[in-house]
Amino acid sequence: MTDRSISSVVPAADVSIVVPVRNEENNISPLIAEIAAALDSRWNYEIIYVNDGSTDSTPARLATEMNARKNLRRIDHAKSSGQSAAVRSGVRAARGAIVATLDGDGQNNPAFLPDLISAIEKGGNGVGLAAGQRVGRKDTGFKKFQSRAANGIRNMILHDGTRDTGCGLKAFRRDVFLMMPYFDGLHRFLPALVRREGYDIAYVDVIDRPRHSGVSNYGFFDRLWIGIMDLFGVWWLIRRKKPTPAATEVK
């Protein structure tokens, strides 16, 4: 992993926007413009693009945008490691206490970022995650069916109270995210793991839209068998969780 940002010229940030991408060359500039339109003059923020082993002109497009935006940073994965790894790299590099994520294909509308960030701010120390819940999804009927089935089974086993964990639009406290045990697919189980740590979740309805261009580069949790081992692994983690004891430093 290489962080191509120059820390000396990147201003401090209260909010970090993390965008994982792989081969999204034509979606880079439009999405960055939309993020800026949603957040400019509202928060002191940075945008962190995690280039997950792209083989198209995604790096070049990001380099061009970085010349124009001091709050844009780029992290490179030498080879594609998956969406969870890309999100984790972005969160670890983030300077903001609040981190928001969205997919890099344009399906997630940045106009909903302020609602998610505000939900974390208003929730205080008790809310660890604000989760986008898609309405009006633009997927095929079969994919919608798969998603409903997977979400239903996941909720039945984990009792996470979330109807849609696959939405890329999320906001969370950075310190809470870094408490989570890391594994491939982590970003799909954030509600259950955040509840495991004793935090509440805020839900925000967001409107889905078609991707700007290109094709999907990451797999969907909709394919239930891909996530079945992770599902029971998270169930085991929840079952093994013990209350954190009160601790007082003696001086």
C-alpha cells in the first residue's frame, strides 16, 4: 500500500470521505465534484480515494484531480485486495474523527453524506454508525430477490436490526471502526459488529441510482454462499463477546 498524498500540504480534517475504487476511470471526476458540492462550506473534510489495483487510467485521473484539490488524497494497493481491504486502508489513513464511505461507481449519491455525518454528530458518544438504507434500488429483479433473502437470513442469525447492509453509504466514528476485528467482507457486517461493541446505529434512507459508467468490480454479498462462513464467524464473535470491565488507572 502506498499513500500518494503529501501530508505537508493536506489540511487537517474533521471528516474523512473514503472511496474504494478499482477500474473506475470515467467515474472519478464526476463523483469528486458531487462530493465537493455536498460538503463544501459545511465541514472541514478530506477525500481519500483508495485505488485497489486498477489497471485502467484511474490513477492518472486521480493524479489530475489531486493537482486541483488539496484535500484529495490517494492510496494505492499494488494489487487488488477487495473492498474491505480498501475501506480499511482508507480509514487507517484518515485524519477525521468521523469517516464516511461510498462506492466509487456513482450509484451512491453523495447528496446523502451530510445526513449520515450529521446523524453521527447528533448521536454523540452513543452512536457508532450511521447506515444508509437503499430505496428504489436500480438492480435487476433477481438481484433484489437475492439481496432480500441474504439480508433476511443474516438478520435472523445476527439480529442486527438492519434491512440493508450492502449499501456503501455509511458514516462512523473512526475509533469505533478500528475496534472491529478485520476480515475480508467486514464492511458487510458493520451493523452487527458495532452493536457488539455496545454502540447504537442510526439509519438514513438513501435513494439508489444507476452507476455512471463501467461494470461492477466487486462481488455482491447477494451471492449467499460466498458470505456463509463469514456470517457464522461473526455470529461466533458476538457469542464470545464479554462486557468490557470498568477500568481505573491508579496513580
